[in-house]
Amino acid sequence: MFSIGFGLMGRRNPRPSNTPPPWSPTALSAFAWYDVSDLSTLFQDMGQTVPVTTDGDPVGMVLDKSGNGYHLTQSVALSRPIYRTDGASHWLNFDGSTQTLEHATLPVPATFSFVMAATVETFPSNFSALISMESAAGFQVDAGSKTNGFNFRFNGTALSSLRRQSSTGFEGPCTPIALL
């Protein structure tokens, strides 16, 4: 007696063929990735023993989600930014003068791109740094001024100015930051 069996397996594609797959920051090969909307990456202390859980908590450490270990820290308690949330959006509130997060030995590659989303509600002074890298080939993203908008500087020289698109200014918090 001879018998043979076969089967046909298929997979239904839930998206129309012209719809691109959903995008996620994890699809990038991020050098560093910080997302303050993910509370599992926020700690009040540098020892990662006291998690940030509620609006108003100080932030002493933000874990790098890229897997490269470039965590941002602040060892001085009074210099830590404050975690804020309205229930839907999450952001860090910096005082504009003494509150910072840093990685002292971040080995920035010779060429890289970065993506940053930020909202600046007040300008404590002209050209307040939103993000900066101190080195011979340093860069800085400045808040600019109320009339000049954002600036990108390389070695202290302005490369571009990003002007606001509305006379009402920038509104609403936006949190993810990634260095690619």
C-alpha cells in the first residue's frame, strides 16, 4: 500500500500590501536612546534603588535603552531635573541653570545623526543649551532666543537656525531623545 500526504500552509497578511510596517525606534541602531515616558528607565538615585514613580520626583539616572550602557546621571541631588506628567505626556523639567543629566565619557563616534524632540516653554537666557558635547569637535543645540528660535552649533559656530513655525510659540511636552 502506498500513501502520500501533503499540506498547504499560509499566512494571512493583516495589512494591505501598500501599507508599510509599523515603525519603532528599536529598528534603528541607536548609539544611545533615552525615553522618559518609560518609567522603568528612570531612577531618583544613581544606584538604581529608588525608581521614579510620580510627578515631582527628582531624576538622578536615565537608563540608555539602546543596550550600550550610556546612562545619563546626576550625582548632586539639588541638580537633578524633576519628572513631570499630566497623565498622558511625560517630560523632565530642568531649571535652566543648575539641573543637568550627563554621561561624562560618552564616546561620540566621528560621524553620527541625532534625533531630538523637545519643547521649550521659557528661555532663561539666550542660547541656553538643550544638548551639548564638550570636545575639540563639540556640538550644541541651543534654545536660541524668543526671536531667533533654535540653533545648532558646531565648535561654537552656528550651522543652522530652526525657526518656530507659529507666532504662538512651542507648546506641549515631547520626550524621546535618541542619538543615532
